Amino acid sequence: QYVKECLDSTWISSAGKYVDLFEQKIAEYTCSKYAIACMNGTAALQVSLRLAGVGAGDEVLIGTLTFIASVNAITYNNAKPIFMDADKYYNIDAEKTIEFIKNETVFKNGFTYNKKTNNKIAAIVPVHVWGNACWLDELIELCNKQNIAIVEDACESLGTFYNVGKFKGKHTGTIGKLGCLSFNGNKIITTGGGGMILTDDADLAEKAKYLTKQAKDDRLRYIHHEIGYNFRLTNIQAALGVAQLEQLPGFLERKGEIFHQYQNALNGVDGLSIANVPDYADNNHWVNVLQIDNEVYGEDRDSIMQRLEKNGIQTRPVWALNHLQKPYQNCQSYKIQKAEELVNNSLCLP
């Protein structure tokens, strides 16, 4: 109905009431002061990193276990990633990252510099993998002290709220300077493709809208003082997003049911289990991950995946680790161990 209303209005591109309404509704749901719609989550990350001060030659901390889009957004800003290990929830290992900042960097002239490269570490991108909230209490305190901007990748975690700690009651993506959501076709809610920048900073919100609309300084005479992007969400997509957001509570309830179905079905099966979710957050259960103990179960990940495929069940392995990807093999990584274990023994379930 909303999409038809949008078509009937003839406002189908990046202007129209549904873009504004979708931004308003997402801001209300996440309790973020501002939400700026983008064409996808990657675009939201690219712009957010630029707004956070990431520039050419800078470095950005990020977990190696994530979809490559999060890493590519760093490269789009002519910066380089430094890859961190994963914790048991597949997120960036906060303890090792704190250890890296304390031991492998130096703070001078108001910024943090990498001892190895002498480059400024401008930001960190905690990715809330599978919808699992990253534990950020101590890490953010140190990053704020060291002037390392926090840009959260909450693209997979719409609907995940912290329930304990310093950020109790807050939605993922609203902890750092900026946060990003995705509405790709495989996400909790979808606009076909789409993303959102979250921030409580009015100036950053205004600059985000400016940059995503081709940085127009005089719309009538087409004057541009900066390089901008054609990154705005369309009104049609936003109309779909508004309708999807109205159904989010039901989607989250069903995702929780699926998680418990898998848990119960595998209870008592030696060598197989569903990956636990953090107890410090109410999880959106975006993706359920099967963890396999090869020795106990007697079958490895690839064998199980092939057997399920023969039975008409599609599964997928976890993403290949980014510090091993060809474009990023020469980038710095730090004590990566757990992430390798998780990749080898994990299978994403439908």
C-alpha cells in the first residue's frame, strides 16, 4: 500500500515523504537523535568513516571475521585496516584490541599512532556479527581516551539492545560517534537495498545528508564545494522500509523461535551445537550458526554442508577471514587465532 501511494505521488527517487518518515521511524526505534538514509549499508559505512575523520594514510581497527564490505569501506577512504581477532561470539576481541592499543601504539599530539607504521589510527569499526552485540564497555572508554573514533557496523543487528553494562537499554549502533544499519534483502527488515547512518551529533547528521546528496551548496545553480556521493535511498525503497519496520516485532519474535527450535533439536547431539549469543544483550537472532566438533561428531563442516545440500538444505560457511583475502594480505593483523577456529568449525543455517 505504501509503495503504491509512493508511485501515485510520482515522487519515486531520493525525495519524498517516505524517506523522511523512514528516517524518523528508525531514529525513534533505535533512540538515536538522527538517522540518515543511504542506498546501502556499505555507503553508510563509507560516509560515516569520512565524517569520523578517517583520511588518506590513516589506519582503522576492525575484526578480521566480518563481511568484506565493512573492510572495503575503510579502503574507499584511502585508509588501511588493521585486523583484530574474534571473540567467542564472532565479534572483535575487545581484550586483544585493548592489548594492541596499549602495547602497539603511542599517543602523541592528541592522536594515536601505530608504532610499527607511524600512521595515525583514526577509528575502530566494531561489527555486531550475526546480530551479536559487541562488548564495548572498556574498549570504548580506552578509544575515547586515545581519540580513536568509534564507527559501529550494526548492519546485521537491528533489534539488538544491550541489557546490562554501561550501555544498558541502548541499541547497537548508538554507542559510538556514528553507527550504520543495512536493509539488504537478507536482513531483519529490507528495502531491497538500503542503509542508515545513526548519530546523536546534529552537525554530523547535517553533513551526512549533504555528502549523500552530492554535496550541493547551491541546488539551483549546481554549486559544489566538496566531493559528494549519489548515496540517497529512494522514496520507493523507503516506503517499503516503513512497512517493514511496522512488522519488525513479529520478525524478531519469529527469529527467536527459530533460534530455540535449532537449540532444542540439537540438544543431546554430541559434537553439534548452536552458537551461543551474548547474555548481556537482547539478541535479534539474525543468523543461527552451527558449531561442529569434528572429532566428537565424526564429520567436518564441508561434509555436513554437502550432505545437507543433497537433502535440499542450503547452508553457508562463515566468510573467509579478511586478513587472508588477496587485497588485504599485506595489511597488519594482530594475534589472530580464535577467528581461524570459528571459520573452520562453523556453518550458517537457514
